[in-house]
Amino acid sequence: MGSIAQKMTRAWRHATSSASEARRAFPDTTLTAIAEAIDAGERTHRGEVRLIVEKALPFDAAWDGITNRQRALALFADYGVWDTEDNCGVLIYVNLAEHKIDIVADRGIDRKIDTATWQAVCRTMTAGFKGGHFHDATLAAVAQVNELLHRHFPASGERTNELPDRPIML
């Protein structure tokens, strides 16, 4: 990352992000609606979808210049999204302090869905977030992910839900 001033500005933004702001953006009713959308989508495909919303990076990560992508990859590993039977886990990571979204797809999915497609899903969220429409934008993005997974990995009978559907708030 750049200068000390840039590091300080970024670290300060993360340090001063509040849990109450995150709860206003993602209240319990929104988290429940997202979990229900993930569950409904997973009934139509073989993928496993996780949503992690982080109010801010830990101070040392922000100071050290950890990118949104690096953080998403770490959480993908930490929460076992990579560890699904069909290698078809998808993490949608939201960094509220920086208003950034990243999607990490397991290798089974990554072979069939390109980066540009995932970036379009991220743009759905960032465009909605700019207007304060966290609920609707997130549900629209989850619907897009479910549609992509249904198209490329349709359900093939009964399956076990390998990952919890409720979003994680960090």
C-alpha cells in the first residue's frame, strides 16, 4: 500500500466502523431473508453459498494493506467454503468499511463461471449499496448466484446442506 498517511486513513476508517452501522445495513429481518433465499436456491443446484458481511477489517489487516480479495480468500478457507463434496462452494464477501464485495468460487465452479460474470454480480450489490438498498441488492445478488449455479450445477436429487445458510456478521 502507499504512504503512511494512506495507511493511517484506511486503518482509521476500519477502526471507526461501528457494529451498529452494520446492523442497520443488515438487520435480522434482512439476514433471515438472505438465509431463506440461499436455502431456496440451494434446492435447485448443487452449490453451497455463504455470505459473510464484515463491518471492517481487523486494524492490523487494514494497516498491513490486506486487500479485499485476500481477506475473502482467507475467510473462504477459515469457514470451510472450499470443503464441499462437489467443490462447489461460493463465498460472497462484503466489506462494509470499504463498500467492496468479492466473490470466491471453489475450483469446481471456477472452471465454468468466469471472473467477469462474478464481477457483474458484485456490481449489482455495490450499485444497490450506494443507494442504501442493502436488503434488495443482496437478495438480487444471491438470486444471480443461485441462477448461475442452477444453470451450471443443477440439482440431481436429494442432497445434504453442507454449509449453514444464515449469513455471518463479523
